[in-house]
Amino acid sequence: MKTALVTGASSGIGYAFAQTLAERGYNLVLVARSQDKLEQLANNLQSSHNITTEVIPQDLTATNAAQNLFNIVTSKEMNIDLLINNAGFGDYGVFADSSLDKQLEMIQLNITSLTALTHLFLSPMREKGTGGIINISSIAGFQPLPYMSIYAATKAFVLSFSEAIWAENRDAGITVTCVCPGPTETEFFKVANFPDSAVASAQQNYTSPEAVVKAALEAFDKQQANVVTGGLPNQLIVNIPRFLPRETLVSAVAQQFRPHQ
């Protein structure tokens, strides 16, 4: 049986990945900050799908957290066949007025830990000549996003980075797929401190975490470099900006996302 490691597995898209991969017969390594939620999920999946699960509580915003996680997995002699880099968060507001510590934590989680985990688990995959990595980006990664400037920039990194290593590793038996969801029915907007009006607008275009995971795994099975989930509206969001002057685009997005006084 293959083994998948899922970060941010206690809720949202990570939770849906864990459920779907368990249905596919994967053994699971579940990673998040909340040990109680992970253990409940692990117990449910073990009893329902006859798989083995390993729970590793880890705060990936911490320095060296990725290396610590890799060391734990290695010490338990677990071979990871599929890495799901799902953990991440956003923050809404004017950059100059935002908490610097929170912005740096976002970079640490969304970029630094993702990059470190990719590097650490990719090396043994290359040695075996098989494996896969799914990195979660966002449709926000396709254009600058005023009032979510750091979040969009981190997701642009994930998209660019993932596509590059997809090309580097496709002939080595390893698939790398970057998943770019739009608004998804998770706790993202609550954690990001979005105003109620913006949340209400986003809810009109919500995709379920299960639908995101289904599209992600279909793209991964086809060895695609990336997939934009959520149908035609999100395809328009990521493709129309290519035909607009960048200042026009950013000004329009700023008008849409500007906080109400």
C-alpha cells in the first residue's frame, strides 16, 4: 500500500484529501497543529477503510518545522509516496497596517515550509524513481491582490515553483501538480479576517473541498502541471488578466477588495 502525507489535514481541503486518499487505499500521515482533531480523523479513517494512520502534530509556521517533520517520518521508517502540501493561510487588510509577524508567519508556512518539505521528500522519491507531490496554490496566484498582497504573492510563488519542478521531474517518474482553487467552503475567510460583506460575496461562488480534491486528483492522475478548480468563473479570473495592462488590472482588483469605510 502507498503512503500519503497531508499537511493541514485537520479541516477543509486537507481533511477532504485525507478522506479521499483513504478511500483509495492509501496509508496516511496526518499533519496539523490540532492533535485532537487529527486523532479523531485518524481513528475514523482506520476503522472505515482498513488503513494505517500516523498523527504528527506540528506547527509549520515554526522555524525548522519542516526538517523536524521529515526527521520524525524518517525515524519511523515511513516511505512517503505522495506529499500533499496543503497547509496555508491568508490575511486581509492594508499591508502597512498589518501585523508584520503575521505576514512573516504566512511566508514561513505558505512558502518556506512548503519548499523545504518538497525538497526533503523529493530526494528519496527521485532515488526510488517514483512518487508524487501536490502543492495547493490559489487562483490568487495568477495576479497581484491588493489587501491580500502577501497571500497572493506566496501563492504566485507556489504556482511558479511547482510548474518548474514538474518539468524537472516528469522524466524521473515523479508527478508534481499545482492546484489552484477559487473560493472554497473552508475556514479560510474567517482566519483571514475578511469582512462579512466580502464573505457573503465569496459564498456565492463556493466550491466544496471534496470537489477541489476530486479535480486535483484527476489532474494528478493525468500528470498535469496545474489545475484551476471551480469551473468557468475561475477560468475567466485566471485567464482574462493576461489581456489587460497590469496597472489596469491591479487598480480594478483594488477597487473590488478595498475595505469599506
